[in-house]
Amino acid sequence: MMKFSSTLKFAALSAALLLAACTHKQEAASTAPPPAPPPPPSQPAPVTSSIIPGSAQDFKVNVGDTVHFALNQYNIEGNDQATLSKQAAWLGRYPSVRLTIEGHCDERGTREYNLALGARRANAVKEALVAQGVAAGRLETVSYGKERPICTESGEDCWSQNRRGVSVITGGANS
């Protein structure tokens, strides 16, 4: 019986040591500092723009410098009227800015016809801006007809890009 009791004692001692070791690990874990809270969400960096207010780039990017026309037309419609309203408002904020309004056409038609149509398109843009309060003396017009296409392929998608009036700042803008 003696042998049994020393084996039993050994087993009991082993269990006690094992239990003590587990208890010690739990105590160590419970006394460890709590994990650091996650850092607060970072604020997005402020958006900075290299576009100078009142500059030609400001006009082109934030306002829009181009209106488009239908085939053989020079009347201003829908979205293009909205673009010209934004141009007039911008020109109101920057009264020293002067524009040249370019009239452009697609490749179809004679040179003379397209020069005349380009002139009517440029004048339509000018008249729309003047009607919204822009002084006529700040606006000049020029027709390039079909001489300065931005797209050179033959097809309606391309031709529609070339039928346009472009407002180009020629003076008074911020650098």
C-alpha cells in the first residue's frame, strides 16, 4: 500500500504544480496592461488645389470654356446655356478678364461656309454672355471655321467635338 500512496502523492503533487503553473499564467495575463486603444481615425488631409482662383486654368477646369453646336446650327441649347451662365458669373467675379471667343466647325462644307458659320457661333456665345451682364467691350470674336479641329477623324463623334465655341482668356487673369 505504501507504493500506491507514494504514486498517489506524486500524482497529486504533479497536479498541484500543473494547476499552480496555469494559475500563474492567468495571473500574469490579468496583470498585463490592457491593449492600447486603436488610434483615432485619421482626418483626411485637406484637399489643396494648385489652381489659382481667377486664372485661365480655373476658368477652364472649374467653369468650362467650350460650348457645342448641332450640325449647321449656331443656337445655344441646354447644357451649353448652363456653361455660359457659369462663364458670365465667373467673369462677374473677375471684371478685368478679357475673352476671345473662337467659332469652330467640322470638316464638312466649304471653307467660306465654315468661316461664316464659325463667326455666327462665336457671336452667339458673345451675345449670350452680354445678355447675362458681361460688358461687350471685354469680348472679341474670331472664326476659325474648319481650320483648327480638335479631332481629325471622319465621323459624327469626331465632327460633333469640332462644332464648338471656345472662350479663351486673353488678358486680366490671375497667373
